[in-house]
Amino acid sequence: VSVMMPAASLAARSPAASSRVPCETTASHVSHPKRLVRRLQASTSTSASTSTTSATPQQLTDTHETLNFPIERVISDWQTGYVSLHGERSDVKLDVTSGAIPNSLKGGVLIRNGPGALERGGAKLNQPFDGDGMLVRLAFDTEGDSVNFSNAYVKTQGYVDEVAANKFIYKSAFSTGNPAGDWFYNPFDFSTKNVANTHVALLGGRLLALWEGGLPHVVDPKTLQTTEKESRWVDGSVDAPFAAHYKRAAAPPGQTGRRLVNFGAKAGPGEAIITFYEFEDSADANGRCVSKRVFQVPGAGFGFFHDMVVTPSYYILFQNPVEIDGRALLTEYTFGQRSLAGCLQYIGGPEQPSKVLVFPRGEKHEAHGYQSIELDPHFVFHHGNAFEREDGTLVIDSVHWREFDFTATVDVIPSSIYVGGMRSEMHRVEINPANPSARGKRQRISNRCCEFPTIHPRCVGSEHRYMYVAASPIDHPVLWSPNQGVVKFDMETNATQYWHAGDRRFTGEPIFVPSNDDLDSFDGDEDAGNILVLVHDAEEPDESKRTSLVILDAQNIEDGPVATVAMPETIPFGLHGEFVSAKKWAAL
């Protein structure tokens, strides 16, 4: 969803109160933003080392025009990234356009997932989340400065059937209208097509294509061919639904090795059934499930659980204040005038808070069961990280939307959306599981709208210092815009860096790749590595070649790309992906 409505950013906060054992690192150089951003920040932002404040009277009267920000053109440019790419290619060699590939990336592979087909047989989807999943693989040469490009669709049954028919057949979750052409839907049929378009996970030598509403599809990472539809995994451990957002983390206390931790949330009118999985995540393991725990959570049936965080002692989910609009379900949805997801409505308010659900992971807290702790209302899709302080406090960094409208589409985007409204901003939450009746503390970290937070993989579940997000160029408490750059947050010194991709360019999810891929020998140099991000250039006259891979130095992102590689096709705006190190890839 964040791709559809890119948003929010980072401001200052107090230094952490606890010691920093696992991810200790030194401060990096911070300089000033460039180009258009210089003008915007000069008139709208506070110092990077001061706390965010409420909007001033002047800021409340600001408009995009007074900031010399061409919001209408930016929206129009941004919409050009929602296209289809129906062809498939294999190992197309691409030389760098500029710069040189860092040695730490050579031999490694970036694999991304996202909606690739938004039209079929002349019909178009007005919501990209329903597009069929298309995998993009960028394999870095082991020695030279080149990348091999491949792309392939996940061959879900829905994809296979609709390609054969050359039309949409199956009901989608987010798009309006009945593709089958019938007059109405059964309002009690919540089934939708598994599009396998959200994320990927390499596990046990296999690649999983993930979509949170159903079972994963298994793909051969070397050929990108789908080998198993809607898999329950090699040991039969996986149930539907299986979420698209997992975490790779250390095993719980008293155990060794690393784990891939994921969850599934089965919605219902009275409760949610939450399942947490842990899989072996070592090079020589087959990815078998070593832990599976099921919790019944009353009153959380429609909490819209999209992402999770994990610490040594806890699994953590945010329950969003959402409910089903029964009137819309029985009327507009039944007659194809509203999508199934559009029947969800945000109801956050004084009597409808958000909730943090804290589930025991290790034996230490087994007797407590799960805890539900209230927060001021907001909506969360993506978390950055969580960690435990010595006094038992849990700290969670996430992107918080002020609200969310599930009827929003990308075909009609009024500029008024970017004045206040849904805004997505980085927040830090602090809670105490030992005192669940106490409301959690929630602090905004920045006025700049952002999404897609990422950190060094070694810091997952432990205290981090740096976080990277795709971000708006506007640092302002009211005005915002689509993501056109990357922000680096220093959570210890409160400093920020911003890299601006270009006035007509747009950034997807940034992915952090450490210089040292041996997480067991991590030396604490937390920002030593690179940021990989796909950039869409609306100004490129050749509409079929508007995408580039940009590589940034994670310590100094403001210095701009250390390498750029132009893609052979315009790649539709994607969702999520992961980088596979050269060592791990060679072992497949």
C-alpha cells in the first residue's frame, strides 16, 4: 500500500537510554540536501538535531505552490510508474551506466517482487496491489561491472488461467468491478485471487513468492520458474494465510543459529487466529519449521496485520483500528461498486485506539501469555525494528499513517491528498509488557513522509542506530508528496541525510546490503554497506526504459550514486525484495 501512497519521514528524538551492545557504531558525516530539496527545506524544515514540533501558523497556510513544488506534475509523473510488463527475459547482460559496482555486491543477487500486470485483454486494474506477481532478478557479475537481468511471472493458477483466456477472470481484493462480468458478488464470499506479488524469501534453497492472503508459491531461484503452487512447505507446516513480511533474526535465548520468523493472521468476526513460525535459516539447512505457535486473539478479527517485528523474547504485531463496513459490503460490494478491501474502514479515535500485541517467544515470558497494550490511534503497514531495553521496555520503530482510506486508487489522485490527510511518518513506540494497562508512549521522529524502512540485518531484534526509508522531498508537518529519495536516520544523534533522486524521479523500497555478509562476525560498523534502490524516471523520453538500479554508499547517501545500471525495460513499481550474498547464492 505504501507504493500507492508514498509518505512520511524523520525528525529528532532523545538519545536511547540503554547501552548499545550488538550494533555499536560511530557517527557518519552529515551534509545538506541538494537541488530542489535545498529550497524546500530552507522554507519548511527545522534543524536535523531538534525535535519535531506542531505546525506553525505560517506552515498551516503553506501550499505546494508557495514552496515552488509542482505537485500536479509530480503526481502525473508518478502515475507513469504504474504500468505492465508482460514479457519475460533471462540473463540479459547490463553494463553499468555510471560508476563501478562495489566489490561486496559482486556475485550476489537482488530479487524483487511486485505487481507486473495491471491490464489484460483491454481491461485495466485501478489498484496495483491486485497485479500478478512478477519477479525481477539482478545478478551481479563476480568480477566485472555488469549485472544480468531476468524477470518472470509467478505462475499462480489465476495467472495461468487469465493468460490463457486473455482477460481477468478472478475477483481481486483491492480493485473495483467484477472481472467475470456478473451483476453481483456473494457478499459472504471473501475469496480472492492469490497474486503472489508482495515479497520473496530464500529458504532451504528454494524461493518463496509471498502474498499475505494465502499460501506461498515455490520458485526455483536459478530459473525463476514456479515449481509448486500454494505450498504448505516441505514439512507441511505452513497454513493459510502465510504473511508476506518475515524477519531474519537470531534464535531465542538458549538456542543457536539464525531463524526466518514469519506469521499468519486468519481474520474472523470475533477473533483472529495468529500463528508464528520459525524456520532454520542456515546455509546447510533445508528450511524446516522448528517452532509453530498459535494464539487466539479476541476482538482482533479485522486488525489488518501486515508486518511484524521480533526480539529475543517477543513476537510483536500492531492491531490497526479497522472494521468491516457492513452497509458497503451488502450494497456497493455486492453490486461491484466497491472492492472487498474497500469495505474496510479506519475507525481510529479516542474510543478506538491502536493496540500493540506482544506474544511470548522464549521460555522466559511463557507464563505471561500475550499482552495487548493501547496506543494513540494510527495505521501501520511496515515496521523497521524492535528491541528490548535492560529495564524491560520494548522499543518499536515503525511508519505510522495518520489514517488510511481503503477505497483509494491510483487512477484518480487529487493533489488535496498531499495536504495533511493520511500522511505516513516515522514513529518510535515504547511499551512495558510487565505493565500492559499503561498506555504506550508514541513519538513522531520526523515531519518528512516516508515508507519502506530497512536496517542492517544483524540488528534485527537488537538496538539499531541507523534506519533507511524511501521518502518525500518535502520536510513539512502538513505538506507531502510521493517518494523521490532516500533518508538515513541516525537514531542516536538525531541527524538525517537525504538523497534526492531527481525532480521527476521516484524511489521504491531501499534495501541495505552490508559490506560484510558474515553476520556471525559482525564488527558493529552498522552503516558499512550499500543501499540498493530501483528508480523510475518519468522524464526519460523512451517510455519502455524508465527504470534504473541505483547503488548508494550507506554511510554517505547524500554523495549520490556510486553506480547506476539502466534496466532494459520499464519495471512497474514493485513492493519488496531481498539481497542474496555471493556466498549464499553460490551454495544453491
